[in-house]
Amino acid sequence: MRVAVLGCGVVGTQVVRLLTTQADDLAARVGAPLQLVGVAVRDTSVERDPVVDPALLTADAEGLVTRADVVVEVMGGIEPARGLILRAIEHGAAVVTANKALLAQDGPTLYAAADAAGVDLYFEAAVAGAIPIVRPVRESLVGDRIRRVLGIVNGTTNYVLDKMATEGLDLEQAVKEAQALGYAEADPTADVEGYDAAAKAAILASLAFHTRVSLDDVDREGITALTADDVAWAARTGHVLKLLAIAERGEAEDGTPGVQVRVHPALVPASHPLAGVRGAFNAVFVEAEAAGELMFYGRGAGGAPTASAVLGDVVSVARHRVLGGRGPVESSYADLPVLPAEAARTRYQMRLDVVDRPGVLAQVAAVLAEHGVSIEAVRQTPVGDDALENALAAGEIARLVITTHAATERALRGTVESIEGLDVVRRVISVLRVEGA
Ligand code: NDP
Ligand code: HSE
């Protein structure tokens, strides 16, 4: 079985290592030896890890994909990765890729090409690195009905939020630490603005709901607007702030069933399993009708962990070739409409400073009632350590923390706008979604 690897960076090097050092075991598991026939890179003159045989390096990726039975794409980016995968498929090769950005942007083209050619296109490593989640959702849970998927699928942002929570760092300091440890890229935009998580959310939603969901369908908000104060208040109210990728069944205003997919920071109750996911770890929490709640946890990034998922796919697709045929594929038969962000229903926590005099709380509560948003709890907090302390202590200003029952994003936005317009409201400090309760 001829295997070509496209890319020899963080992940590619470890894929080559596993293919080389575990060759005998892999051959036994597949039923045929896996022969590494080439490793495509941009620059063949760069010194590589000694595990990579320099004789296998080539800058001719186009040629390499035509002489392999299994092509592993770990170069990243949209082009030339997309063109190379299509070329590999045209030549009858099975493809394994870790490229979530490409799958979220143009997965359907690639799936259709693989279908037409009758070859496998596997991508376990594209979502949450080492964690087996694509296969469980596509295969193990295919007899069930998934209601909701909540994921911490970006290690960099989880690390950053964890550092802010445990060490009181501000966002910038925590991002710098993540960069120093190699979690965040020199340009951390894809992580901190939620693009990486959104790509993974699109892939998970497509699989879970048998519906095509692309990156453009995902309502996305990163962590850059969060402050150390938000993180500290989360703890005070018994929550942990996490960047969540959420894919769930929902309903349009007219009751039409659909799916809603979003990425945003959320307050997770400290007792929820996702709250305990620390550092750069990932976890995906699945709620299915028959199975109930399941959580998949592990390393979502890094060369060796990601290579583990890639090799799992390589062995699977190679086995299929040995036995003849191909493995289970994505289906989009349900073809559910993707619902707009405004249709999302969740709970909210709002923090605001108001003038402390009789009737103020009633005015605020009335606005929520007008918008059909039900209050779950109101707390007038003791004074924090901010600049308003004196005013608060003098009894002029009160800080309210209002938690709502589930409401639509549309109703909540209207509520916040009206509250901001009240004379008695000094400022709305933050509005955060509460998930997982
Ligand atoms: P790197 O940037 O470390 O490596 C990319 C490799 O691809 C390099 O060897 C580079 O060659 C090669 N390459 C890039 N463009 C071309 C090209 N046009 N022609 C030939 N070779 C090319 O990336 P990673 O290993 O970190 O990531 C690879 C993929 O895995 C991405 O899709 C990423 O999203 C995904 N992934 C990564 C994870 C991680 O933890 N790093 C986790 C999960 C998924 P050269 O060395 O010559 O520059
Ligand atoms: N940048 C990603 C992360 C790598 O931080 O999780 C894995 O996709």
C-alpha cells in the first residue's frame, strides 16, 4: 500500500515518524505493508527531523499524489491542498486530511469527488486533534438522534481563558504565554477570533445532523472582547468562561425544524464536565436522545496527538482497500435549514450598573418582561474592586447580575438595547450566554 504524505511540519513529521517506527504493527493491522513513497514540502533544502528520509522529500506534490494508494494531506490551507486532494481522488487514491479549514469551506466538493471515484475521504484529525469524535458521531451514534453538541475545540483559547481564570492574567498576557508554548500561532487570529473553532463546528454539525453546514453558516464570536473582569465575575457566580462550539437542533419562528451552529464565549456552570477541561485540552460533549450525555476528552492539537488520529484514518482506509470497498461516508439526507443566530435559544447573564433608588429594579424587570425574557435570578452584588467602588459603597450605584431563563438571541438583543436606553442604567457591563445548564 503506497502512502504519500503532503506536508512535513508539526503534524506531517509525526505522521512520518509513526509510519516509519510502527511499520510492522501497521502492516499487521492493515493486512499489507504501508510503504511511504514520498513526502511533499515547499522547500526540500530545509533540514528536517532525522526520522524523515531526505530521499523521500519532494517539491512535486502534483506528481506524488498520482503514485500513491493513500494520500495524507497535512499541509493545510485551501490551495494547493484542495487541488491536490481532488487530483489524488481522480487517480483513485484514498485521502486522509487534517485540514478543517478546507473541509469547512469546501467539504461538499471533496465528498462528491470521493463518492464519484468510490474512494474514502477521512478526516478524524480535523476536529479536536487526537480525540476520536468524527468516527463516533458518524458511525457509533448513527443509530441515535443527536440533539446537541457542545465543544471546547480550540486548545489555544482554552489555554488563554484558563490562564486568565487561574492566574488573573489579562488576555494579551495569556495569548503571549500561549505563543511562547507553541499553542498559538505568531498570528493568533484564527484561534482567538473563533475561526478555527467555527470550522470544526461546521464539520461536527454536518455529521451530527446529516446536513451540509459550511463555515459561512456558523455564527462566530471570538474571545477578544473578554476582560479579566468577565473571567473573575464568572467565577464569582459559579461559572467558568469557555469558548464553545455549539451545534443544536432548533426551530425557526414558524416552527420549521432546523439546526443552529455558533461559536462564542459562554459561562459554563462549574459543575458541568466541560468546566473541568483545563489548559490546552479539548472536549466535545454530545447530547443524544437514546445515549444521553457523552463526553470525549483529550489533546486537540500538537504533532503526535494529531498524528495519532491521522494514522487511525490511514489504517482504516488502507484496510478498506485491502478488503475492497470503502467505509461509511457523510450523509446530508436530512438537509435541515441552518437557522440564523437570532433563532438561537439560550440563557443569559447580564451585568449592569444602575442608580440605586426605589423602583429601578422594577423598571429593568419591566423591560425584560416586555421582550418576553423571563428572569431566573437577580443578584445585587457586593462591591468589587473596581473604580466604582466608592459610588457603590456610598449606595449611589448598584451592580445587578441578572440571569435569564432560555430566550432567543433576538429577544435578548432587543432587551439589552432597551435597557441601555433607561436613564437609571449607568452601563451594561457585559452580556454573556450561559450554556450547559
Ligand atoms: P505546518 O505549517 O507545521 O506544516 C505545513 C507543511 O506543509 C510544511 O512542511 C510545508 O512545507 C508544507 N507545505 C505547505 N504548503 C505547501 C505547498 N504549497 N507545497 C508543498 N508543501 C507545502 O502545519 P501543521 O503541521 O501544524 O498543520 C498541518 C495541517 O494539520 C493543517 O491543516 C492544520 O490545520 C491541521 N492540524 C494541525 C494541528 C496542530 O496541532 N498543528 C492539529 C490539528 C490539525 P515546508 O516545510 O517546506 O514549509
Ligand atoms: N490552533 C488549534 C488549537 C490547533 O489551538 O486548537 C488545532 O486545530
